[in-house]
Amino acid sequence: MKTSQTIEKLSKLGICGIISLLSYTAMVVFSPLAYPGYNWMSMSVSELSAAGAPSKELAGQLNALAFQNIMHIAVTAAVVVLSIVSLLVIAIGAKKDNRKTIEVWAIVSLAAMLGGAIGTRILPQTLFGIAERISTFSVVVFNAVLGIELLRGSLNDNQHEKNNRKKAKENYPVLNGDRDTANVLVTLPDGSKGWTDGLGNGYIR
């Protein structure tokens, strides 16, 4: 019971992922108001908080909760590499653990990150800002997705196991009992399978 309560409390931290997305979005949308001449389509997000930028102070205040400040090229490179590796690992782990939502979002985010990065290289300078935003927002959005999943409790192994069992029950008929009590999957002599409460006939698979 105590472990369950601890997990439930930790799940509430998922709100941080949503706050991160909202905070970063606010910085990207409102900071240009304090930067005369800023063109979001051709200029990078990091220029909003760069040294000497008229919007630096506002960008810092709006992005205070997002933890997305880009310090310099070395740190940026490290962040990109680690983000790519983490998304790959998460996608593989999610597929192995049958967490379809996380798997799909990880793949989409990875594709957006790489696509945006490539876009900054091959698209004209006038579209640089758009490509960069696709890349940077991919990770921030994925953080928000993880936060939502955490709030829902779907990252909880116990809850995940219950969900998997529920889906499995939908694939086979309930031979006796009901869907709440039928927790044993059996194979009948004719080769068909179904769920039972353990009191009916059949051979456990």
C-alpha cells in the first residue's frame, strides 16, 4: 500500500513535463515582442536569449521553468546527441514492453528532431527558424507526453500489466466466470484458448 501511494505521489510530477512545454512555448511566442526586427522564420530560438539581445531578460523569465537554455555549441551538441540516443533507447524499450503510445511518440519526436536538424542545413536561410523550431520542439513535446503518461499512471508497471491483461482478455473469450475474475488463460483440447477463473475445464497454457 505504501509503495502504491508513493508511486501515485511521484506520478503527479508529470505536471512538470506539461509546464516545461508551456513555458518554452511562451518564451518562443512572446520574447520576439521585445526584439524589434526579429524574424521567427529565419532566426533561431537561441538568438532570443543570446548576449546583447533586447529580449534576453524576457526570454529568461518566460523560460525559467523549462530548463531549455542553450549555453554554447558544445553543450548544444551534447544535448542533441544525448536526445537522439535517449529517444532511440526509449523507442526500443517501449516496443519491447508493449508501450505503444510511448513508442510512437518517441519515433515521431526522433524523426522531427532529425528532420529539423537536416532542414537547417538544406533549407534557405529564410526558413532556418522554422526548421530549428521543429527540431527543438520535438523534445519539449515528448517531455510533455511523458508527463501526461506519468500523470495517467500508464508508466506504472502494475498499471501497465493490468492494461496488458485487459487487452489480452479482449482477444480471447471468457470460458467461465467473468472478465474480472477470469485470470487464467487456458488451451482447450481443440486448440482454442480462453480465459477462466481456474475452476473450469482446460489445460493451462
